[in-house]
Amino acid sequence: MPQASWDPYVRQQFQQAVLEMIARGRSVEETAEHICRRAESFAEGVRCSILTVDRAGRLHPLAGPSLPARYSEALDGIVIGARVGSCGSAAFFRRPVTTVDIAADPNWEPYRALAEMIEPLGVRACWSSPILHSDGRVLGTFGFYFNENRGPSEQEQRLVADCVDLCSILLEREEVRQDNHRLAYFDALTDLGNRANFNRTLDAVCERGQGTLGLMLIDVDHLKRVNDTFGHAAGDELIREVARRIATAAAPGLAFRIGGDEFAVLIEAPQGELSTAAARILAAMKAPVLCGDHVLAPGVTCGGAERGPTGADDLAALRQQADLALYHAKEVARGGFVLYGDDLASTIAQRFKVLQTVTTALAEGRVEAHYQPVVRLDTREIIGLEALCRVRTRDGEALPAASFADAMQDLAIGGLVTDRMLDAVARDVRYWLDRAIPLQHVGVNVSMADFQKADLGDRISSAFARHGAPLKHVILEVTESVYMGGRDRKVASAIEQLRAKGLLVALDDFGTGFASLTHLLTFPVDIIKIDKSFVDRVSAGDAGEVIIKSLLDMAKGLGIRIVAEGVETREQAAQLERLGCRLAQGYLFGRPSGRDATTNALLRFAQQPAAASPTGSFAA
């Protein structure tokens, strides 16, 4: 059968057909196969092949309808080079390579096994031409395999030139499509799927509805600190390494980066595999990471939820459960994993109820300051006050701080409550000063939430300036869990700055878990408030007595004032005074009360300015 002529009309029809396929969005595989088959119809005894070359320089089969599938598959992943058959060499040199005798050509010597796959077809020669991008990069190769030991004819050269041009258009368009797809669905920093990819994948998995689905959400701990301390380049390197470890440890689950320091993992596996994967991820974070010149310790916190094979298909519920588990993990198990369950649901529901209670109280002006006196044990005069937060219910009941302690851990709520307390204390201080009521100091409790914003000093100054109250009357009370429980010096540094401005700082609840005598050298304070648990054991010969006596001796040498908290009996007060303790507070001297009752107490028992002494005042 005579070979069809590659005349201008045929050429135009062919080009038009291919360009129309590209314009209509037909798949790159379908279009490439069409090009191969049409080229074979105009070149007698020829088998056509189109390979792509990725950015790493590896070959990948795209179309080869007349070649054995196992031969094309064997080409996948071969790195182009100077002696890599005909196609690998053509891509490497970016020029056509003709092999008239495959059996004798040195370029094919390392690939004899490949040649043997096509020998039964009668293939004897190969001519490969590079497909180039308009910017000069190689995109692929267009190959003709001949059943004779020969090179291309003149018509075949014209035919292939046109096919290469069409392939260049096809592969450039495909590259743009893939790049757009990557931008739309993959994170540029980590190469993991992004939030859009995660949402699409999660929808697809849930639609299949087969087996158990586990969803894990992961937060990188302290990324902002890394960025602020070492720069964003170090932070990016940390994110890349954490992403790599998560993806490896989560396999066969799918990992995604869904935010700046947020990752998600989807696992279709039996119940329990999510916890196993979380354990692998946490274990993978133990090794340090070298980020530029800095060695960093990566850390992540994980929360997850599972949907059983017969569970509800409520995708929103699954995501909410995973969100809640992560939220809870960050509050109580940072650096660990929390799996959503019925017990957690109850705990979180109670927490949200408390948050709602405090939020509503803030909005309705029902957050109040109550005051408990701090007295001199020898004279029982009031030398100071501690402002305690109370939330008044709509029924008029005043809820103590312990009932909404969880709400204070929320960064937003905790900061708002402190601002409300600062405003109330500053207003009341101004009220007492205007009435010439003797007043030395009022202690205001601050939480971890107040140190996250890095503007605590400004907030205090603003509140007191607004009411014209001197700052010398305020003492900041910080629990040792906040002051010393963190793994960085953020709180300590902030307190040092506040003390440098003249504010006094009291270490509250001393002895309840974190503090040691060594800490007092590293994190200096002005006042130590001994926790009630020691005061309860202050009787003669008890360990509490020994500890308090040691603290009093140490504090005297360091110039630190001591206040004993939770004094409830005359016996406790007498024993504390015998040990040398000068200041105390507790129910024995007065319960927390509102401004009016506190005003009456100050009028009766406040230490007069002339009587103030270093042993009876915070401001020694």
C-alpha cells in the first residue's frame, strides 16, 4: 500500500484537528495518542512514541500506541543523559538523535533489556527529536521506531517537524494547566496539598463512605516564636521539615498543609489507626531540626476524630469534632494527641458553657471586682487589698473565680476580663483616694492571656490614667504556673519590664507545682504569697511550718515580702506571727466583698500613713 502524501492540505487538516482537541480541553494523553496514530498513518513501517521530561530530567511515557505496554512502562523514570538510548540522548542534547542500528549503537548498550522487548516487533532503528518549550527547556521527545536499519526520509522529517511543533503546544499548555492546578491545590512551601485540596479530598472520601475515616488536625507549636527570634527563613525551614515528617509518619494517610502552622491528615483505616498515626507523628518530631545556623526542637499538638463505617455522613460534625479535640489538646495536652470522644464532648460542652457565661457577663456588665484585705498580723490593720474577679449571674449570685477558671485560659476572654478588672480597680482606687481613705496597694491578678498581646504595661497605664489613679497603688499578681510554667522567657521578660517601670509584682499561689528557690534568683519578684496548702499545715512540728520558716528567712535576705494566704483560724495567725510572718490574708480577716463593704472596712481598719513601716507595707 503506497504511503500517504504529507501535502499542504493534509498537513493543514491534521494541525487543525489537533489544535481543536487542545482548545476543547481533551486530555493530553488522548491528544498525544491521536498525534501518534496519525503520524504512523503517514510513515510506513513506523511506530511512534511521545515521552515527557519532568523538571528533574526524568522520562515518562505519554503515548506509544504501537509499542508494548511493558516497554513504555520500563522507560518511566529513566534519567536523560549522554548515552541514554535515542530518546534520553535527544532530550539531553536538545537535538535529534538517529540510531540506524539499535543492536550496535553504544547509546543503547546500557539498555539491551529494553531493546530485547521491541526486537520481536522487528524494530531495528530509532530516530528521536526533542520537544522544546518556547523558553528553550526540553519538555519531551518525539520518537520514530523503524523496522529497517535506516534514518528518516524527507517526508518523515517534515511530518515530525510539524508533530513536534504540535507536541510543544500541547505540552506547554499541559504544563501551564499543571502549574495552575499546583498553585490552586498544593502548598508552595511544602508540596503538600493545601486547604482547597484537603476540602476536595475530604468531600470525595466522605462520598465514597467506605470504612472508617479518621481526621487529624495538627498545629506546630511556637512557630511565631521561631519566626520572631530566628527569622522567617528559619521558620519556613522548620515548616518544611515538619511537613516532611508528618507526611512520612502519616502514610498511608494523606497529609495537607491547611494554614500557616496547621496541618491535616486523612486516614481511611480501621478505628484506632488514627491514634497509632498520631504516635508516629509525635515520635518523628523528637529529633532536632537544623534551620540555617540554628538547631530547633520541633513540636506539634494533635487532635483527631473518627467516623465509623456505619457512622453518620455529617462531614461538618467530623471536622468540628477534630477541631474541638485539637483545641482541647492545646489547652491541656500541648505536645500530645487528643482523640474526640464522649467524655471529651462533655468536658468541652462544659467549657463552652463557662465561656458563654463569662462572655455574656462581660457584654452585660456583670463582671465585678471584689476585694479581700491583706493585714498586718501584729495590729490587724489593712495594708492592702487583693482584687478578685466575680461574675454576677442574672439572678444576682456572685460566682467565684474558680467556677470560671477555664474561661480565663482563653486568650480573648482572659484579656477582656483583665481589662474589665483593671478598669474597675482604677475606678475604685480613685474613689477611695477622693474620700481620703488610707490606701496602699491593690493586687490585680493577670493571666497568661495578658502576656500574649505584649501590651500589658500599656493597658495598665491606660486604665489607671483614664481614672486619674496613680500606678503606685497597683500590684500585679501572677500565679507561678503562668510565671514559671512556660518554656520561654516571654512572661519573665514582660514582668522585668513592668518592674522596671516601678510596678510591684507578687508571685501568687507559691508552692503549688512549678516554683523553686532557684527560680527566685532567675525570676525576681517583690512579693511571695504562700499558698493556703502550706498555711493549713503550719502547726508546730509539721512540714508546713518548716517550709514557711525557711521561706521567711530566705525572703528576708532577698528583700522580698511574704504574705500568707488562706488564713482561717486564730491558731494559724498566731503560729505564723511566731515564725516571723508579718502579712496575711484569708477568711479570718475578711471575705472578698464589693466596693461599699470594702470602703467600710478601710475606714475602720486601714493602716494610717504615719503608722506605715517596712514590716507592714509592701513598699519597703
